[in-house]
Amino acid sequence: MEISLSLSGGAARGAYHLGVLHCLDELHIEIKALCGVSIGAIIGASYTSGIKPKKQLEIFQSKEFRDIFSFNWFRGSLFDVNHAANILQELIPKKNIEDLSIPMWISALDITHAESFLFERGNIKEICLASSALTPLFKPVRYGDSMFADGGFINNLVVDPLQNFPHKIVGVNLHPFDRNFHKNGFFSYLKRVAFISNFSEVLQSEKRCDIVIESLKIREFSIFSFSNLEAMFVLGYEDAKRIFALQNL
């Protein structure tokens, strides 16, 4: 089976993506085109650079990876990222997007020109870091003549370029939408409306996918904690295995 794949943003929840990719490898499902946002861009770029999901998991769990982050004392952001760290080169060994084995698009928010931008060429490491610059936690990344921030601010699940390919579109969403809302109260309503507002584009993107892989259980895990990566990996693997079993593979 050949698919086009879209990986959403979601910071530490990206371990769920790794479980899905590990399942795709086991089932010999071939990815022919890829879109990524934020951590989805990083994981997708690493995977198409030849780094297997379990190896990526080891990297994300390593002290070397945690050490790339440092407190920035509010000098433009809360945290800083060491772009020159060797562990990032190990995670993404390819230099440019066009060097990847398949077409890939990476979404980032151009805050200079106030527009969403899809990269399909250029320095893959810097563009991935730009796509995952969750401002104001992290500083926007300068690339060319613009400053870029996390692509998930506009659309956290990009599928438009994938519609030009003849393969089924598979979307993996790390911010699933609970369609059975029964809560009452001021803050419940406020939280619900804020979620719909922030992720309205994701809901539209999911409608354009042939297969959506997501789990409400992922909402039990913080996007900022790297202490449950193994559990999220297993959850992604099991969800993907169950969903693709329904495809008669």
C-alpha cells in the first residue's frame, strides 16, 4: 500500500507519530509524499532522512537532546534552542528538503508578512526549527528575509499538497477533537470554544483525509513533558495497527 502522510504538531506528543511510523514499517506501507508541522515536521524529516522511529525515540529520550534547551531569561523568549547541537544533525542528517527521498512540505508561520508558508525547498534543519518555534516559549527563527514561528498557529494538520497525489491521505492528529461534549459551566464553554477556534482548520483537514489516526487518550499526556514517550509510542503503534487492520491489509 502507498500513502501520502500528514503529521501534526504537538511537541512531546510526537512520540505518538513514531509509534504510527513504526507500524507503517511493519506493514510495509510506503509513504510517497509527506506534510509536517512542528514536531511532525521534525519527525517526518528525520524519518525520510533514514532515521528509524525507534532510533528517533532514543534521541528524544537522550540527555543530549534535552541539553539543546536552555532558559533564556525572557530575552525574546522563555527558552533558547542550540541550533548547532550535534544531536540535531544526528536526528536530521540531510541538508535540504529536496535531498529527501520523497516530496515533503513543512508548514511555518511567516510573522514578518503575516501569512502561512509551505516550504518544499531549503535547509531542512533550520526550517524544521522554524516550524516548531512555539512563540513565545521559543524565539521565532529567521530564515531568508522573514521571521518564522510554529506552523500550527494557522493549521496544525496540512493536507493541501497531498491532494495532488493519487494515494490515500493519512492524517495523524495529536490534538484530537472530542465530538461528544456534554459539560456545563462557564470555563467548560470557554475552553470548548477556544479549542474549536484554535483547531478549526484541523477539522477541515481531517475531512480531506481518507484515514485519520488519533486517540482521545493522547490528551492525557502533556505536550511539554518528555517523561511518557514510551507510552505515547505504544499508543500510536496500537492505534495505527488497529485502524489499518480495518483496511484489510
